[in-house]
Amino acid sequence: MSDYERGSSGPSDRGFGGDRGGDRGGFGGDRGGDRGGEGGGYGRRFDGDRPPRGDRPRPEPTVKSRLRAKARKKARKQKKRMFQRRKVCRFCADKRLALTYKEPKTLRLFITETGKVIPRRISGNCSRHQRSLSTEIKRARQIALLPYAPSHF
């Protein structure tokens, strides 16, 4: 008969089950105690005579839960009503605004304080101008007109 069959907690099963865990529900061996009985550990019970969750009748909603649901619905409606103006690409709107690495003041508007390029969905640029903006920022960084990191400001 091996150590496993005897249930001894010898050097082979170093704290992973056996008799040591008690009713704490260790990793293996006997899950024991008030932790679940037949069906395994982790606090789940096995009730063979209980119908599945979807077939059970739902309890009657309380007044408090109905009020809470109504408040959630009202909050959702108010959230939908908020209107945010459509963002417009500055470079498409104003053709005189030059997009070049030689103007770091313009490029600095599209960089965060940590030195990252502001994304299109936030800046409102069109995809064509956002691509050229990122290349111009990279060029300006290369010749030290713009910083790479916040420590370079």
C-alpha cells in the first residue's frame, strides 16, 4: 500500500492535502469540514433535487428594488440626452494652418504633458492629418524642437 492510499502526509505531499488541511479546504485531498461536502470545495453545494437556476420562480421584487431600477432607467435616459458637438479637424477647417515640424508651437498642442501624441478621437483630427501630424512630431523630436519625454521639457 502506497503513502497516497494510506492518506499519510509524508514528505511526498508537502502540505497539499492529506490530514493536515483540516476543514480549511486545501488544494487537494479531503475538502472536509463545512466547505461543501460531496460536491467539491469552494463553497458550492450540490442539491440533486433542486431545479436548475433558470427554471426556478423568481422572488417578488421589493419596493426598494423597483425604485432602484426606476432610478437607473432615469439616469440612462439623461445620459442619452447629452449632446456633444462633433469634433472638426483644425487643419481641414483652416487651410492656412501649416502642419510642419518647423512650428513646434502648433505641434505642442497635440502632445500631452507626458510627451505622448494625443489620439485622433480626442484631438478631432481627420485620419490624413493625424498621420502627417505624428510624422511631423517625430521629425521635430529628432532635431530637438520637441521633447521625447517629460524630463526633457
